[in-house]
Amino acid sequence: MKTRYLLLPILAASLLFIPESHAQQKQPEFTRADTLRGSITPQRAWWDVIFYDLHATIIPPDSSISGHNRIDYRVTEPRSGRSMQIDLIAPLQIDRVVQDEQELEFQRHDNAYFVDIPGDQQPGEIHTVTVWYSGKPRVAENPPWDGGFIWQQDREGNPWIATANQGVGASIWWPNKDHQSDEPDSMGIHITVPSSIKNISNGRLRDTTRHSDNTTTWSWFVNNPINNYNVAVNAGNYVNFSDTLEGAKGTLDLNYWVLEPYLQQARKQFIQTKPMLRCFEHWFGPYPFYEDGFKLVHTPHLGMEHQSAIAYGNGFQNGYQGIDLSGTGWGLTWDFIIVHESGHEWFGNNITTRDIADMWIHEGFTNYSENLFVECLWGTQAGADYVIGTRDRIQNDQPITGPYGVNQEGSSDMYYKGGNLLHMIRHIIDDDYRWKNILRGLNRTFHHQTITTEQVEAFISRRAGIDFSTVFDQYLRYAGIPTLQYYFMDGDVFYRWKADVEEFDMPVEVKLDNEMYTTIRPTTSEWRSSSYLHAGDKLVVSRDYYINIERIQK
């Protein structure tokens, strides 16, 4: 019998065919290497990154790189005799580390290097350490899901090179403090490539320097905080066209970099950028990186939310590689990668989770942004149709949140289930003005910050004036969804919640037959009835609620 395949979302915004037999996997056993990668170790805790100044030379003939990263950091805890953890994934290696013109000793454990920092450094002091490295970075076997370096050629034989490393981490190609909780305030990115191609990275281009060996250094500067996995190399035979948007904070520069043979296709397809940005500014507030501009960059992989340099590889077509993920038809009216990956500029890049276990904040809200984009262009009903249509892709196999401190995200349900959770919460609040202010308030309150799920939950409940704590517990921390059980007796309807969370508390809209919807408040502790409901053929739940319903016999 042939293996049946399911279409499931993995990592950045994209989907991967995986066997159904693998849909419910046990959590792996975690190792010391996982803890070093995913936790705030003592060697990470005592310092905060202020600035990265990354220099990397890309050598296509042998798929190698070399360079150095200057790290400016602020001491946050008194330290004497402590070491500093710098991350770099094999087969790359750190060659030397320098501070104050002194070479420092270091030891390697798995993919973490522990550098001996001499002398006393007191809280508030700012110091610099420079890390030199080289080697052949791990090649991405199935980008962007299996992350790493991508070495390809375009159809004319020119090198076409990119990075995509969400999940596995930025240390797969450059040395840094590879934990999402610590972002530099700004960053310099200097990438040297053969002069026959151009490198497009995050932020704004400062200058280019041509060298005698027929290479050119492209120097970019990011004016805002940036999470490590967003830092990107995109090198190819690019051409550029540009535009501007008069947006919420003034003029936003729009730049598009594509391989030359695709220029006309890109001019036509990328027209979708402006209405998308206007929609997101309406719902989420100003684009978070006006100082760095907005770019779409043509890549040899499907796509990734690289801050201010969105990676685009959707073939200049609507849908997700020509597929409507909702099954409603609405998903073929717009380009999935343009919309979804750009939505991450607000959720993922402006607001970043401290631990990858909370990735639903990135992916659930950005999945929901697709719904809002459809609504912006075609109305509330169309937006609801779209997000509800994605429910067929939810597996309910594992909790949305993952285990903390080991660099492990939760179930891929963080996409569609996360989006439907937010749609349902909006419906419960039943006040779009308040809901918009909640979404805008998240981006304003946590502007350029790293956060936790608990902060998001508390913020939504507080701003809504409704305690959603048990709702978040059920939908984020358990695999299944609640079931509304009911039965008829003596002309009345009796109902209760069956849920994993004790005292699960969520109102729900129901009706009998062709009657009007009414709101009921079931509990898990007792059967209740409503004076507005009387026996009928069956109890119907509003489609805006993502729950199970079960009629039982009494």
C-alpha cells in the first residue's frame, strides 16, 4: 500500500510533504547540545549584544566562507573568571578570538565555543570581542525547511547563493550569540562575493568596494534590532526596480531585487506589495522598519521572513506554489509568499519570541494576517471563509507550544490552529475597534522586543476585558480542542464542556435548527441549560468557533 501524504506547514511559512505515519511523533530526547543551543546558559547570561559587525567572504568554487564578526556587548552581571559562549555550527570553525589586541583562549563543546575573557568586567561596561572563522557551512538539503547555505546557479550559469536558517540557527553560517532572546540594537553586514554578482542583505546599502581579485564587498547597515536568523545572504545576477509607499510614518522605500530574466514577471506580480502593506498598517500599525526600508529579494528557495529583505521564491504566481491552502478559492487571488512572509515583519521581526517554543506567536498571528488581507480586499465574509477553510489542515497531534530551553518548536498546528484561535477570540470579543487596537497595541507595546507567550496572553485578556487564560491553555498547551457535549431532555437542551483544562471557560454561540444564534456559557463541572434553547433536531455551533460538538444520550 502506498504511503499517504499530508500537506503540513513547517518552519518559516511554508509547507512540506511528510508521511502520515510521522504525523504524530514522540518528543525527542534532548541532549546537552540542545540545552547549550536553546537555553540561557551561565556563559550567555552575563552579557547582552549591542552591535554585530559581520564580515564574510563567499567563495562559490569550493562552497566555503571565511570572515569575522565584531561583537560589541554590555556587561549585565559582575563577572570575573567567567567564559563567554559563542555559537558556530560544524563544519565551520572558529580560528581565533581577539579582545583588546589580545588573542583569547577558547574550548569547543558541540557547536558552542567557550571563550576565556580575562580580567574583571563590571555591569554597564561595554566591550568588544572579534571572532574569526572559516570553513564550509552546512548545505541546506531542502531549503528553507532544512536550513543552511544554498549554492545554486541560475539558468544562465551564474552563481545564485542564499541562506535560510530559521530553527537550526544563524550560527550555521556566522558566529554569534545564537539565542532569540538577545538582539543587537543595530548591525553591519559586509558580504564579499565575485564581482559578477550582487549581494542583497538586510537594511540599507551603505557602499560597495571593488577588490583587485575581482570580488566586491557589499556593505549593508540595519538601523533596527534584528533577530539572528533573519540576517541573510542573497547573491545573484540581480537587477533592481523601486517604488515608494506613503504610509503611516511617511515615505517607505520599496525595493525589488530579482534575477534579470524575471524582471517583467516581477514588475507585474509585486504590484501586490502596496495593498498588502496598507492592509497590515491598518490592522497592526506602522511598518516597523521604516529606517531600513522594505525589500523583496528573489531567492532559490521558497521564502523566508528576512527582516527588511523578504526572501521570495514563489515563482511569480498566486497561491502557495499555485495551491489554495484554504480550499475556498480565495487563496488563489494573491501571492502567498509576498503576504505571509511580509506579515512576519510585525509578528516575528518586530515582536520576536524569546524561545522558539513560543513560535506560534510568529506563525499563528502571521497565518491570521492572511485572513485579514483577504478581508481588506474582499470583505469580512471572505476573510472568515479563508481562515475557516484552513481547518482541514489542522492535525491536533501535539501542543502548539514546544518544550522550553532546548531550541524545539511545537506542533506545526501553530499555523492554521493559531490563526483559527485568533479568529475565534476576535469573534468572542465582538468589537472590531477593540480587536484592531489589541493587534496594534501588541506591536506598539512590544515594539522591537523579545517576548513570551504569557505576555501575549495577559495583554490580550487585559485589553479585551475578558479572561482568556483557560482558552489559551487549552489551545496552546494541549493537542486537542474542547468538545461541546449536549443532550435533549424534557424539552430542554443541556450542555457542558469536555476539555483538558479544568474549569475551561469559553462562551460559544449556538442555535437550534433555524433559530437565531444565542451565546451560552458551558462549564466543565456541571450540565447547564438555557431558557433561550429548547429541544430540536440538533444543536448547531457558529462556524467562527473551532471546537468539537458531540450529542450524547441520557
